[in-house]
Amino acid sequence: MTSHRRPIRWHIGIFLAPAVLVYSAFMIFPLFGTLQLSLFTTSEQQTSFVGLDNFRILFGDPRWSGAFWNALVNNVWFFVIHMLVQNPLGILIAAVLSNPKLRLRGFYRSAIFLPTIMSFVIVGFAWKLILSPLWGIAPDMLKAVGLKFLFAPYLGKEEYALTTLALISVWQYVGIPMMLIYAALLSIPQEVIEAGEVEGVTGFAAFWKIKLPLILPAIGIISILTFVGNFNAFDLVYAAQGALAGPNYATDILGTFLYRTFFGFQMQLGDPNMGAAVAMIMFLIILTGVCIYLFGIQMRMTRYQL
């Protein structure tokens, strides 16, 4: 008998090699470099291994823990607002735009998606001007409709600043969940919708009972993208409030805290080792969230579909 061995498919490795090399050079090696940096400390130009001591300092040392926990709590709230406002709003807009009877659907899609491609510097600066109590147009606009009493220096008050920035971010990026959900809705077979109509399921009931279960995978992808994006957030806060994330660190999130820790700012000296520790914590938070989604939610969705 002659044994038939499967031929080795060398071409797969050849085609994958460039992507693997690029990914390793820009992702894998820097990740291990950051981990290594977080396990050392530098004092008087002497580098010494301290193990997990930098993380212990970050969590419990009064010099660092207050700022770290403040940034983490703010980042969680920043994410919660996006989950409760941005994603449901994107689903709602997509559901409305998927109605074939709606006129100018293409114009509305483009108008809503346009802020997504705008520079965060422009968005942050523009909204800072709009909400300014001195020269902004927001007070006059509210006054014109009899709602002047609702205006406040939202970016200047500690209790409002973070929520205001989160809503600005929602305004800028709501086009992403809208387009993903819109594409998912268009991919639903028309036969399924017609079968529901035969059974008398129309309007909102059709969306709730037929369309929503079918677009759950897309909603899951949007949720995990929102999670990853929010815990990597930095640009809008930096553009609108600066590296100090004022007022009084009320808008400080992990991204701005990492920036000040690693590079230093004004009177604060940069500490690359502590900055690397902050970066590793951000990585572990994101990794945990992604793993929960993949192994806890995505697998259940797959079984539900089967």
C-alpha cells in the first residue's frame, strides 16, 4: 500500500509572511517591549528590575492611585455613555434610513456619517467655540427658542465636562454604528420580512421580533468596537481640554493619564516605566473585554444562529 501524504501548502506561508512580519514589527514586539519596560524602574540613570512593583504603586501609592482610579472611573463613564446613547441612536437611525419609502436617504446617510471623517482637532476646537459662554453660539441659539436657562459652561464645570465630551464624541462617531447596522438590515432576506407581513407582523413589531434578532451579531461587533475605541480614547479630550484634562482632571481618562505619565507635562516629569505600566493595564482591560465578548457572547450568538 502506498500512503498518500497531503502536500505541504508552502504558498499559504508565503502569502501570510508579509502580514505576519508587519503585524509583529508594529504590534507584537512593541507589546513585549512595553511589558518589559513596565517591570523595571530607572533611578539616577540606573535601571533595575522591580517586577510588579510599578503596578502596586499605581494601584495603592497615594502619589499615583488617586489619579489612576479617577481616570479609570472617568473612562468607564465615557464608555457607558457611548453604549447607552451612541449605539441605540445608531440603530434607530439605521432602522429609519432602511425604510424604502424615505426620500433623500442617501443625503441623510452622508450628512450623519460626515463628522466621522473629520479631524478630531477640528471637532474639539469647534465644539469648544460653540459651547463657549463668551463667544459661542450655543447661548444665542438656546435663547432664540426660549431655553436660555438650560445653558451652562458645560466644558468648564466638573460635573458636566466629561458627559459633554462623551456626547460630542457620540455626535462625531454615531455614523459608524449607523452604517454597520444599516448594512446588516439591508442583508436581511426580503422573504423573511414578507413572511412576517403575512403573519401580521409589521412596523415596529417587525423590527423588534424579526430584524433585531437577525442583526444581533452586528450589534455585538459594534459593542466591542465601542469598548476598544473608548478605552483607547485620547484625541478628543486632548484637543478640547488639553493634556491636563480639565477642569481639575474631571475629563481625565486613561489615554490622557498615560500621556502625562509617560511623557510628562508642565511640572510633572515623565516616567516611561510607570507609563508602560499604565499602557499594560489598558491592554489588559481591552483584552479582558474582547475575550468576554468572543468566548461569552459571540459563541452563544453562533449557537443561537445554528
